[in-house]
Amino acid sequence: MIHTRDYEIEDEARVRDLVRTHGWATLVSVADDGAPVASHLPVLLEETPPGEPMSLLGHVGRPDEVLHRLDSGRESLLIVQGPHGYVSPGWYDMAPAVPTWNYVAVHLHCTVELLGPEESYAILSDTVDRYESVMPDPVRLPRVEEYARRIAPGAAGFRLRVTRWQGKAKLSQDKPRAVADRVVAALESDPHHAQPALAAEMRAELGRRSDGSGHSAAGGVTGGAA
């Protein structure tokens, strides 16, 4: 990840919130032949007691668990990307200026525990509940259990135990407050490049600046160097 210190995320609670809110992730492992393997999948944050390492649950479609060697005990990398978007220099009202891309992202280095059929089914059910809960007529697995049970063996559930992490929030921290405010306003309303969720992240970052808590910039690593 980019090494600019001002963009580092220090607070693990912020990382947990990112995983809860943006649960679509990329799992990267090294295959037996040394080639990288990547899968895109939903993950759920396990609510572990305070002080315990982060733990996540997820599933892949078979045979991806074989490609990733999820039963090998090897370390894998999980990338969770939050809001992101293009930032036009035309929004700055200053010159010279060039475009950039603002974003929030976390790299989670994890050991993997492959789970059995019933635990895998529970992960599938919890994942459905996570996203169906906001629907007007939620379709949960018990409602289609016969069909769900029939296709569930095509997925392999796993638990990711986080050994260390690195997070970055690149949110125009290098710009004067007035410029950052203009970027926020554009991200809320621009007809082509609006990203309201990214604007909300920037507003929160500006709030941390104004209350003296800084840029959340120190370390950004748990359980070792990243």
C-alpha cells in the first residue's frame, strides 16, 4: 500500500467498521506452483471480545478452496476496499493541480481455518441474513431450505484469523481545509463522479482534524509489521 504516513489508519475499531460496512473482499493466496490466486467473496466480521484478534468468516465456491490451499495453514491476504472515487482538479479552485483517486482500504494478513459442512451452511445463512435484513420481504435460507441444502455443498466455509493488518484512508489530508471542503461538496453532487459514501468518509476525516485527533496516522499495524 502507499507509504504516506498521513493516510495510515491506526484505530482497529475503524477497520472493524469498514469490514462490517463493506463486506466484499478479495482473498489472495499463493498456490503450490508459486503463482498468486485471487477470489472475490463476501466476508462477515465475527464479534470477538475486546482485546482478541480480529476474526472473519467467509466462503468460496468449490474448487477455490483447493486452489487457495485453505487447509494448509498458510497465510493469506484479504483486501477489503471501502468507498473510493475520482477527484477532479477542477474541484480544487487552485492551480496548478492534477487529478487523484481517494479511497479507504485495508489489508488483512490472516491464517485460514477450513470449516465443515454445518459451519459452512451457517456462514451461508448468516451472509444471506446480513444482506436480506434490509429488504421489505427478506428471503432467508429457512424459507428455501430444501434447495439451499442441496446446493450448499458447492461452497466451502472458512474462518480467517487476522495476524496483522494495514489500513489506508487517502482523503485529501494534504489539501487545505477549504479545498477539502470543495472536494466533499463535489463528491456529494457531481453529475459524473459523485460518491456520497466517500464524501461521508471525508467529512469524518475533516472532523477528526478539527477536533485535534489528527489523521489517524500512526502505525496502522496490529501483531507485527506490514
